[in-house]
Amino acid sequence: MTPADLLVFLAERGGCEFAVTACVRQGRGKKAHLHEIGVYRLIARGEAIQATGPSGQTRRLTRETFLDVFGGYEFREVRATGVLTDLGPLFG
């Protein structure tokens, strides 16, 4: 999943936390492979994305900043953690 696709996915499920594995593509051609960077926990909260990295450090990012920071990554293994931070989607 690309970073832009992930933003759309998160925006549609605002307030729910998802764990995703961030990867970078290394090599070229047939020798190219994905190298795992780590698992990030992401939540869309309004126009911001709350990102908690593998180190446990949490940052609030604008969508533009998210694309700048994670633009070179690919994401896989998107799974819900069961954490809800905003009840608005349940009642809206």
C-alpha cells in the first residue's frame, strides 16, 4: 500500500488505530526486495495523523508532512489494534 492509499484508508476509519509494517524497496530488477523498517501505529484524527513509531515516540503530522516523511515507504500488514481514540465516527 502506498502512503497516499494509506492516508485514504485511515481517513475513512478516523479515530481507529491501525498497526502497519513500513518497508522500503532495496535493489533493482529481479533482485529487488522489501526491507522491513518496523511497525507503526497510526490514527487519523481530523486533518492530522498521529503516528507512533517502533521506538514508542508519538508525533502528530499533517497529511503533507506524513507524505514527506513516509513518501518512500510501502506499507503492508495493515491491521486494526482495537484502540478507539474518537467516538465521533460511531455516532456521525
